[in-house]
Amino acid sequence: MKIQERTPSYRRRTYGGLDDQYEGGLKQTFAAQVLICILILMFCVLVKLYPGENFEKAKNSVQLIVTQNTDIKAEFEKLKANFKKDESLETLNPVSGMAAPSTGKIVKGFGIQDASGSGFHYGLDLSCGETENIVTANDGEVTEIATNAEFGSYIIIRHSEEITTLYGQLNEILPNVGDKVTKGQAIARAGGENSTFYFELRRGDTYLDPTQFIEFKE
């Protein structure tokens, strides 16, 4: 009687087990790579959409997802919703938005002014010709006109629920408190020949760098 030869089953099982482990390892590695790519993409999108002060917010949000077992798609949509919750930021979009209050150049920029880290400047000093009008950066309502040691004569305009601009070191202020103003409307004149004035942009109590939202003359 002819004996049929066959491969011992333990070989197939052993090979099959190793193959399953190898395949499983590949799947895990691929899944990890996909996860990393998604997180990097999320971070880049969030930073692109929400620059400036929201950089740390975007970074911390992605780190939170990494350290927890979460539904990435759901969390990403939640993050987008939270970032977009503040609709007032749309008014700061340079495409739709604000205009420079003068044609002058930036004399003093926003932020830390010396290497020691002191002397933070919360707005911009802009040059202004003797006969040049200072204009409002966007539509809004005049909420305050006053004089103090810090700003000299100044005017504050509210553009939305949280967005305001302040114009200081002025020689003459044209509108009155409560007046509605439109983008580009003359609101003041600076102090005189070769003078400068102060311009500040705020969202609530947060000072924003105007150059992130408005194009100024170089």
C-alpha cells in the first residue's frame, strides 16, 4: 500500500502563527503611523486656521488627544467647533476685514522691546503726516473719548462684542461718544508735523498684534 506523504501539520501551524504575528505587527505599525500623520495634520490645520495666541491652544489640544484614548475624528470636529466659537475673530480676517488706520509706517512694533524681556508694547506706534487723517480700521461705535498720561487724547471704537481698537496720542478727535463710524472714516488727526500716534487692537482683555490681521506700509 502506498503511503501518502504530507507535511507535518505543526510546521504549518508554526509558520501560520509567525505569519499572523508578523501581519499583526505590521497592522499595529501602520495604525501607529496613520495616527501620527493624522495628529500632525490636525496640528498643522489648527495652527494655520488659528495663528498667533492660539498656537499654544492648538498644541495643547493635540497633546491631550495623544495622551487619551479618544475618537480622533470626533475630537477634531470638537476642537474646530471650540476654536470657531468666537465668531468675532472673523472680523479680524485681513481678507474681509480691517484696514490700516493710516498710510504711515510702523515706528514701534508690538511686543517685547528689549533683550531683557521687559518693556512690552501692547500696540503699534505709527507715523502720520501733519495733514493726514487717522481713520477707523472697521465699522463700529465710539465707546470712549478721554485723555490720560499713557495715551494722551484717545478714542476707543467697538467693532463687535469683543473686538475694540484704541487710537491714542491724537491732536483732534472728530466723532463723539455713541457715534457710528464706518471703515475708513476719518476719526482724528495726529499731533503735528512728523508725528506718530498709537494704535491698539484688543479682543476682550487680550492685546493682539495688529500686524497679524492688518497690512501696514513697510
